[in-house]
Amino acid sequence: MEGMLSPAARNGGVADPLLANGDGTGRAGAISKDKEKYWVPVDDEEEVAAAEEHGGKDCRRPLLYRTFKVKGIVLQTYRLLALARLVVVVQFFIWRLRHRDSDSMVLWWVTVVGDFWFAVSWLLNQASKLNPIRRVPNLALLNQHFDPPTPRGGGRSSQLPGVDVFINTVDPVDEPVLCTMNSVLSILATDYPVDRHATYFSDDGGSLVHYEALLETARFAALWTPFCRKHRVEPRAPESYFAAKAGAPYAGDAPGEFVGDRRRIRQEYEEFKARVDALFTVIPQRSAEANHRDDAKRGGAQATYMADGKHWPGTWIEPAENHKKGQHAAIVQVILNHPGDEPQHGTPASSFSHLDFSAVDVRLPMLVYIAREKRPGYDHQKKAGAMNVQLRVSALLSNAPFIINFDCDHYINNSGAFRAALCFMLDRRHGDDTAFVQFPQRFDDVDPTDRYCNHNRVFFDATSLGLNGIQGPSYVGTGCMFRRVALYGADPPRWQPDGASKLVDSARRQFGNSMPFINSVILAAHQERTLTPPASLDEERFVAELADVATCAYEDGTQWGNGVGWVYNIATEDVVTGFRLHRKGWRSMYCAMEPDAFRGTAPINLTERLHQILRWSGGSLDMFFSRNSPLLAGRRLYPMQRVAYANMTAYPISAAFIFVYDLLPLMWFSGHGEFFIQKPFQTYALYLFVGIAMMEVSGMVEIKWAGLTLLDWCRNEQFYMIGATGVYPAAVLHSLLRLVGLKGLPFKLTSKPVSASGGAAARERFAELYQVQWAPLLMPTVVVIAVNVAAIGVAVGRAVAFGWSLAQFAGAASGLLFNVWVLLLLYPFALGIMGRWSKKPYLLFVLLVAVLIIIASAYVAVLAVVAPGSVAALWLSG
């Protein structure tokens, strides 16, 4: 039996340990056994009392998650190590200021300032991880209170709130359309009441390929979604499901029909993929034929035609006025209407259809296609602008109180994810004050060793748990559930002294001129767990209203992109949007599930990955030097949360000092026998060794409570150095240009790789790992590697030429260890620029040894020529 099946069902059948506990342990509100060694539960009564002190209310609501903290002996050891290192760092600076002795006082001052900045950066980073908290949702209790099993023939009983799902894409080629449609299919088939969630698909390129692919997806979903409900399979993205190996036992209601149903669905899926792939050929052919017929009427304009023979109002294949990227009309089209409240069962198996869905609800959730208007002269604000349009359109159609957004390359891997997030939103302790619930990012098709740290587990499994113990994790752009009124700029209940939101004061100045939208804001401010029925789409005025809120001019003179919706004019709109919510006093929650809630794709090509890091680091610095700087936030932002945001936004500044340190090995090229930045050097080296050793020991403790591996930690250290040598200096340059009023560096959007799972497809997928795409971002790191390799070679040459004693070797050892350390940290980068040769890593070490021998020999030979009376010359003549 192929494919991965869900452990069990939500209603009926075998009890699902995942949906019961949120962690797959089989115990409500518990954590997995491998984490029990380091985590202990927090007393619920203490949490409730603390919440009530801060304005918590409605004691009848259940406690929908369990809180865990790190065991005392582990946490206190971690804190003690941090305190001890702080003492060592302070003593180190006192000692340096008392011993101002160096072969170059300029370099001495540079290193003092650099060491001070590194100490501040470490302190900011460490401070946010001193109280890590893990919260585990209790889905069994959520289902018991809000979604009890429905008796056969009974009416609707679910009291779960509505959820609007946003998915964003731009280009069907750079972001493979089949991957995007798999994301949509996983949403349509997720385990959530079908009448209580709607999907809004934003196509920012206005492509007919996306629109017709969405139509094909809706047709295939009529088979795929009932199949998932009948057999309760996981994951519910068909590409990932069919590629997965058999794992958990069957959990559906019809085991005898599963094999046959699965075979037929797979055949249907292959035909669906063929139809989607064919759109790139069918649409141009159809349009060419139609244009050939209509050339005489339209004077030769090459239009793009829809299947019904009408002109596509979006972007044409052959760009034309009002039909090209950056210039086309708004399109809002409902692909699947609201399904209604009553279950609708399918038909039994027949000669026409071999699939028996007679006992399955075959309704599909609402699905809406959106392509916002684009006009020359407007800054369309990229993804943030697209999501603000989705926010307005969804308010008019479904107005769900909660919103969850996805990148187009992410899919739902655990169909209990929506319910898990709601455990935090509906909990009586901090639920009302929670603006968003952030899930970690997990990726398929990353190389097994995670060469370029795509999983970023130190951030998601350590830093985010630390933030979870303060005001909450930052928003990372995808896999996040929001409270709608928080995005509208409302204050959290605890900061509303009179208990009433002033959300609609000066409504037109805040939200624009659409009265239906303003009315929806008023409803959202009081709406908790009901889904607003969609308005009738037959009314011409309402259709015009939908188009109006998707136009460019709608936001003119409003607070959109500032105090309302996603934030504009910055590359990291995600982090700034989350920061704005925290600044207003809202909390956020971190939710990690097993299996992972969502999975996606990540760039495993070195150059693509560096461009991604450049966009993030440049946007972070822009935030630090803007009015959204954490240093300027008001008193509603928790002090330690302010520290965490300062660290998250100012970290690229370290590059200026790291780059200088990486080039210090140039001192080996000087004509002097010795060169010391700090004297006495032995004491200086001892301080550095002790400080670094204590940091690494602290890291080993962090690995334990965060559930990381040593490889995760090493990859984090390595890619930080790779970023600091090449990417962060470019980010600093970008911010300096912006500060003086210039445009700054252009940021390249990361191309989404084609997903492939397992077998030959995976081997072909990893081919991107071995492709070398030379770009200016690579050159600084290449220089650093060359300098450090040359420094080691020259040191070896000097040792040979001058016959160094053991004491001289010991004196040079600390400098050489620094060179070796830098090269080890840059090892993944060196593999990346080797291309396909990196499949044999030992070649890199062979090359390194050969280069060192050549450099050492060249140094000795040159010394024999320029200083014939030296020891080297005597050695050569002998």
C-alpha cells in the first residue's frame, strides 16, 4: 500500500492521537517523549490567575493548550552560562582598556569597537532566549467544545469560527503552477468545516494560465477532496501524498475500497497534471486561432482568449495597452461559491464513476480568483499590496474573523493545522489578546545535509520558543493565522479601557470610501465565531464594489499600508507587520506540530539563497533605521520584546567588523616576523578562547532543550559567516544609500524550484545544488577564502624558511587557528562554488593542500630571490 495515511479520523473510527493532542503522543496536551527529558508542564491554575490579572475574562471558555517550560536544572545551567560569559566579556573589555598596546593602534581601536558590537549582539540574542516556552494545542478539547460529532442526518453543529485563506503568486513559470495548484488542493481538502473556510487566490501577474489552472483544480478537487475525507489521508497535497512512503495505519471508513479508489484518483491526478501543463500550449494556440479570425476587425492586436471566446481582461501573452504586466484591470471571479450549511452526499459507484462517495460530504469550500488592478505611476507594493486587496475582497464575501496566509509553494501537511491555531485564538487565558499564531517553516527537497541552512532550525526551534516566553514570535511571511480586527488596526481588549474598540473612528480616512467594506469592519469588530454569509453576486452594484476595492486608487489618502493591513515600503513587510501588532500591545503565539503543519520548497542553489538573505537583511536594516524601529516603540511593546526586535533588525551591522576580522590574516604578508593586534597576546588569546568556548558550551545546552542536532547548530554558524562576508555588507550599503535618499540595491525575488519527492525526481531536484550562478554577491566571500588560504600558506613558508622553533609555532598557532576556523565556517560556500565537483568533497581538501604547498613554496622561492642572505636562501643552496 503506497502513500502516507493520517493516523486516524476526527469523527468516528480510530482516535487520532495528533488531532487529540497536537503532537502525536496520544496524551491530551502533552509533548513527545523525546522532549519530556527537558520540558515540564506549567500549572494551568497559575496561568489562569496571571491571565485574569491582565484582563482575562470569560472563565467558562476552556483551556485549549498546555504550557511547558524547560526543566529547572537545564534552564538554570543555561542562564548561569550566559551570566558567566557576560562576566568574562566585561572583564575582557576592562583588561583591554587597561592594556592599550598594539603594533597598530588603528587596528586596536577597530577591534575594540568590533568586539564591543559582537558582545552587544550576543547579549541581545541571548536575552530573548532566557525563558523559552512551548505551548501544545489540545485539539480533542477544541473539537469537544466547538465541533462535536454530527449525528447521522443531523444538521450543522460546528461552532468553529470562519477562516479566510490567502494564497499569493505572481508568475506561473518562476513559481511553478502545478506546485501552486497543489497548495490550493491541500487547502480545499483540509480538515475544517467546509462552510466555514474560504480561499482567496491572488494572481499578481494577471495570468490566464493561473485562472484556467484554478478552474481545472476546482474540477479535480471534486474528486480529490471527497477521497481525502473518505479515507482520511495525509498529507492532502496530491503531489506529496503520492510521493510519500507508506507509514501510519489506515484510518478511513472503507479499507476494502481504498486501494481501488487510490489507483483511480492517481490516474485522475496524472490527467489533471497533463491538462495543467498543456495550458502553456493550449492558451497560445487558442488565442492564435482567434486572432487569425479577428485580425481584420481589431487591426492586428494579438489578444489572449479565454475558453469561452472572450478576451482575457488581465495580462496578454503579447503585451498590449491595458493588458500587460503593470497595466491591467481588476479581476474578481468566484470559482466555487459558498457551499451552504447542509451536508451534501455524493453518488454511489456506477459505470459512469467508479468512486463511491455516497457516505461522504462532497461540498467544496468557497474559492475566489483575484487579480488586482495595475496602472503605471502607482507603487503596487508587491506582496503586501496584494494581501491588502485580499483583505478587502474577503471582507465583502465572507468576512471570517481569522485569516491564514500561504506562499504559493507551501501546502498543508497536517490537516489539523487550522484547528491547532484556533486553540490559541479561542483560549480564555490570552486568546482575546492574540493577534497571530505563527507556525515554523519546514521544507521538502532540501539536501540531506541542509548545506545552506534552509531549515533555519536555530531560529524556529530555539529563538522562536524564547520569544514565545515574552510577547510572542515574529511574523515570518507564511504559515500564519491572523485575527482580522488586529490587521485593521484595532487595539487588543486589554488596552481598551472602556471595553469598546474605536476601530471605525474616521472610517473613510482609515479604510477608504467603500461603505460595504466599512460596514464589514464594524461586523468584524464584534464577530467572534460566525461566518458572515456571502452577499449575492448577481447584484451589479455588489460586483462593482468588489472591483472597486481591488483598484489602485482605492488606497489613496487612507491608512492602508501604514496603520491598516500589511505594511508598505519595505522589503520585509512580514516582520514589520508583526512588529506593528506587537507595538500596539497584541501578543502572538508559536505553534509547532508533529507532523509539521505546513511544508514548502526552499532555494538550494547558493546564489538564489544569498539573494534571499540579502532581501531579508536589507529589509531588516531598513526597519531599524525607519520610524518602525524597535527603539522608537511605545510602552505597549514588552522590554524584552524590544530587545529581540533590535537584535532581529540590527544584526547585519556586524558584517562591517566581521569582514575586517576575516582580512586580518593579511598581517602574515608583512615583512616583519611578528604582528600583534593586542599585547600581551597570550592573555588576549586566552580571553578569546574562554569567551568562545563558553558560548559554544551554552550552545550545546540550547541544542538539548530546543531539540536540535549538532549539524543544525553548525549549519547556523556556517551560514551566518557566509552571510556576514558577502551578503550583509551589501545590505549595509543598501541601507546607507536609502538613508541618503537614494534608491538602494534592487532585490531579486527568489525563484521557486519545482517540487520533487523521492527517487529519480529527487536526484534531479538536487541538481540545483550543484549549479554555479556567478554573481557579485559571491566575490567578497571568495576574497576572504583566498586571503585566509594564502595566510596559512605564507605562515607555513615562513616556518620552513626561518626554521621556527616550537615556541614560535605556539605563538603563531592562535592566528592560524583563526584562519582554519574561518575556512571551516565557509566550507559550505566553497562546496557551492565547486559546482558538480562538490559531489566529491574530499577533492576540496586535496585542492586546499595543493594550494598551500604551492603558496609556501612560492614564498620560500621569492624570499630566496629578494633576500639571498636569509635562512631560506642558505637552505635552498644547500
